[in-house]
Amino acid sequence: MRQNAVMLELAILGFLYDAPLHGYELRKRISALTGHVRPVAESTLYPAIKRLEKAGLLVRATEPGAVAAPRHVLRLTDDGRLELRRRLAEPDERDITDENRWFAVLAFLRHLDDAPAQAAVLRRRMAFLEEPASFFYDGDRPLRAEELDDPFRRGVLTIARATSRAELTWLRDTLESLGG
Amino acid sequence: MRQNAVMLELAILGFLYDAPLHGYELRKRISALTGHVRPVAESTLYPAIKRLEKAGLLVRATEPGAVAAPRHVLRLTDDGRLELRRRLAEPDERDITDENRWFAVLAFLRHLDDAPAQAAVLRRRMAFLEEPASFFYDGDRPLRAEELDDPFRRGVLTIARATSRAELTWLRDTLESLGG
DNA sequence: ACGCAATACATCGGCACCGATGTAGTGTCG
DNA sequence: CGACACTACATCGGTGCCGATGTATTGCGT
């Protein structure tokens, strides 16, 4: 399974969990969520929908077109709803470490509807963020922003650090309010 | 050209700009730079190297293996050096909007070695960050963190906002010191 | 002496990606 | 009432992705 596909399928399942939608509307919502990072080509969305349909996670019902061409309204099956909750409860390692995929998980995590399970997922992310890491190394030793004379690489580290701090603060607050 | 390929090729050109490297070392450096987000499969790296070789941007010289198997030391050609500077000076729109690709540009922007050109690239990113944007919409209206009752989606917005602020601060400081 | 890990490179096959392109109906503005 | 934009769905083809797998060498631990 390709990286993109994993994220795309999660987004499809996540948006449909709330309400049935047709492809075009789905595409707009996915574009808003991840579009500036990675625009969704329609020719990527439709095959993804077909894969999920084939796997029995969603069904398509053709409705006469009220505004334009006939719509295929997409609706999750019970298996589909189960599968979304499974993917949210047991995200794989890359869902935790890849920022894009992690945000996709976060965007739908409320569907898990189980505070301890949600807290467990947040704690996995917290453990990952607390590991020391850098983007640039001197041999094996991670370089800190202050050690770089390149202002652009210093920027990379400065921004990454600010993000990481903001996220850790949010994680701690949220874990507390989840009664972790 | 695929999204991933663009970023991967930039990283290859960027790391080789400093010094010739063999594939294995290149892979380690790319992994440090982007690995937690998107691990580089060796079977993706080698075809990318071949593409760049075919395009005349780098050459491979076989050296007897000092430690293990014979190494193919990769060295940028003059065309390759020119091409990196071109890609840095004229990043396409997605290099600006896609966070992953933007950080790859930043990691090598010093190679551009031309303060006004560097400043122009930073200003493009600044313009993008200053556009109002959200991940979630009520119709067409972007939703703010405070309006969401979903704590996880609120987290997405809170973290994104902190990142954006940190980056804007850094951009302004750096533009000033570049004499923009 | 042997196994295992690490270094270093490489191929293959199935599938995913996505730009280009096509079809068809609806809304609207001049 | 013709042009154009938008909604909505769909296919095709060339290319990239990447897990699985293979080859060969060095070197360390026990």
C-alpha cells in the first residue's frame, strides 16, 4: 500500500463516517484538509473509491443528478465504519511519524469515541516527539540550530522545534482533559 | 514527474553539491533529512540516481570497495550544479506550498549563493503563509480553532498556527539580515 | 570457525500515480 | 441563445513507487 493511498483512504473513510457524500464533495473536503500539501487528483480519488468499494467498506448508490450529472452517493458499510475505527485505534508507525498522515489521523480521531483508546494514540505520538532528532548530523551527533552557520538550515530546525513544542503542549493538555 | 521524485532529486543534487558521495551514504543523509516523514526505499533511490545520470546531471565512477562492495562514487557535472541552482532559484508552486518540499528547498538554499535570489524565494513562501487558510470549513468560511468542539481538530489548527507563526518570524528576521 | 550485522549495490513485478482528455448535464450572463 | 463556467464522473497510458529478494564483501563477537 502506497503512502498516499493510506492517507487518502483514511480521509475518505473519515469524511464518510459523518455523512454519505458524492465523489465531488468528498474531493473538495479532502482538498481543504490536505490540498495545500498534496493536491488530490480526481484520477487518484476515483480508483481509491473503487478499492474501498471492492473491499466492501463502502457502497455506491446512483441518484439522478439534481444539479448536474447523476451522482454516486457514497455510504460506508458497517465494515467500513469498523475499519475506520480500527485504523484510528491501531495506526501504524508511519501514521505516527509522518506529519501529514498524523494530521489525517487527528482530523478523524473523534470518531474513535473511546477516550482511553484516543489517549493511547496521543501517547504514541508524544513518545515519538520526545525522541531527540535532527535533520542534520555531524557524523552521528545531531546538530542543534545554534551550531549551524547556514541561516536556512537554522530555520528548518527553529521551525521544527516550535512546532514540536506547540504540539507537545497541546498533547499534554489534551491527555489531561481526556482523563489520561 | 511525481511529487516524491521531485523532492528526492533535489535532495540528491543538494547533497552532492557539497561533495561527491556514494549511494549508501547519500541514502543515510536523505533519511536523516526526510526519513521520519517518508523513508527512502533503496529501490526508489537507485532509479532516481539513474535518471539524473541519464540526464547528464551526475556521473558515476567505480572505486574498489575499501570496506565492502565496490562503490559508485556520484559526482555532479557542471550541468548538475547549474540545475540545482535553477531548481532553487525557480522553485515551482508546490515547492512553496508543500511543507516537505519547502524544507528540502530550505536545506539547500545556501547553495544558491545569491542573497537577492534567496530573498525572493523566501518572499514567495511568506506570501503563501500570509494567505488565510484552514483545514476545515463551514461551507466556504474557514473555521477557527476556537469554533471547533472537536479537541483533535482544534489541535490540528493550534499546531498549524504555531508553526506558521514561528516560520513567519524566522522569515522576517532572515529577510532583514539578507538585506531584503 | 561460524554466524550475524553492516556496507554497498542492484533487479523485478505488481500496483499506484496523475496529467490529459472525454462526456454530459446545469446555471448564468450578456 | 450562444458562450462559458461549473458540477460530476470516468478512462487511459506512461511512469514512478517500493517490498521482496539477491549478490558480495568486510568485520565483529563468542
